[in-house]
Amino acid sequence: GQQVMQIPQYQHVQEGEDFTTYCNSSTTLSNIQWYKQRPGGHPVFLIQLVKSGEVKKQKRLTFQFGEAKKNSSLHITATQTTDVGTYFCAGRGTGANNLFFGTGTRLTVIP
Amino acid sequence: KAGVTQTPRYLIKTRGQQVTLSCSPISGHRSVSWYQQTPGQGLQFLFEYFSETQRNKGNFPGRFSGRQFSNSRSEMNVSTLELGDSALYLCASRLVTGAQITGELFFGEGSRLTVL
């Protein structure tokens, strides 16, 4: 079955440092989405990537979709305390409608 | 526009009991998905409903079931509860355009189930 792995599981950074989380799928994805879950909250949609090699930016966040559409990354530049939370990737396989979520990366930002 | 509403927010059950959780999607969203979230396993897909029909199902035992009503509200039921069923159960709705279910998931706050 489809699996989506995400690394690292945890990341502690000093405020101002950069952060990257990586997502890898065992199968080709039709698209990939990223979500952020604040502590005690629920996942909130950040972005969707569809095209091979696609790169999208949202202020300090940069999202990439691999050329083979099997991996993706989220990079945060100059982290802030408001970036704290767990970041999940979620992939949809070709011909499938449901999303498979990665295991998530919990980000802690030390002020 | 109201968000996804889940009830109850918290509940405690004992082993062997059954539980029913409810989810009201965003108005106009006809697709409802359910996920189980635990610290060790992350977000695990349970099932997705659209137009009162189960479209996709995750890898969970038959004790987990669901349904969707004509107003798109959905319920999930877990029978013969086990300790390992303790988790946050999240419901998410999606917009459907034409025959395609696309776009982002809008999650509710979740129902936190504790099985003693």
C-alpha cells in the first residue's frame, strides 16, 4: 500500500535558524499537500503542489515537489516562535482520491 | 461561514463499549473524511464518504464504521472498544466540483476518545 515517510520526526532550532522537513512516497503522487498543526490544534492546509519540479513560496516558507513526484520538502527561513507546530505532508496517489499523511515533523523554536 | 463541527469534543469509554462520533462539514462540502491521530502513528486515514457512499477505506478493522446522511453530516462508530482505540478522531470536509473531489481538507477540532 501507499506509504508516505517524513523526516526528521522532531527538530529543535534556535529562533532565526532555518528548518527543512522532507517527505518521501513509495509511489508516484498526483499531488502533495502540506498542513500545519499547532500544539492542541487541528491540521490547517498550507499549500498544494501538482506539477513535477514545482516550487511555491509563502513568505518565509518554500515548498518543492520532486521531479519524479515522489518527494517533497518544506523549508522555513529564519524561523520564528509562531512557526512552532507539527508539519505534515499528505500525498494523493495517481488514480486515488484519499490523502495519505506523512508521519509529521514536530518543530520546536527556542527563543 | 461555519467550520467543520465535531461532537463530542471529549469522551471517556471503557473497553468493550461502543462509541459514535458526529461531524458536520462546512456548508456545501459533500465529501467527509475521518482520520485517527495518535502520537505514535500520526494521522491514519479511516474512510471517506461522498453522497452518502463510502468511496475509500483505510486499513482499519471492521469495528470501525461510518455513514453519511443526505445533508452531508457524517458519523463514525467504533464497536467493542479497545485500549488502543484511544486517540484524537479528526473529521475533514472537502469541496466537490463536478465529478472530482479536489482541494484542501478542512479539519474539525476533533473528538478525543479515551478508552479505560
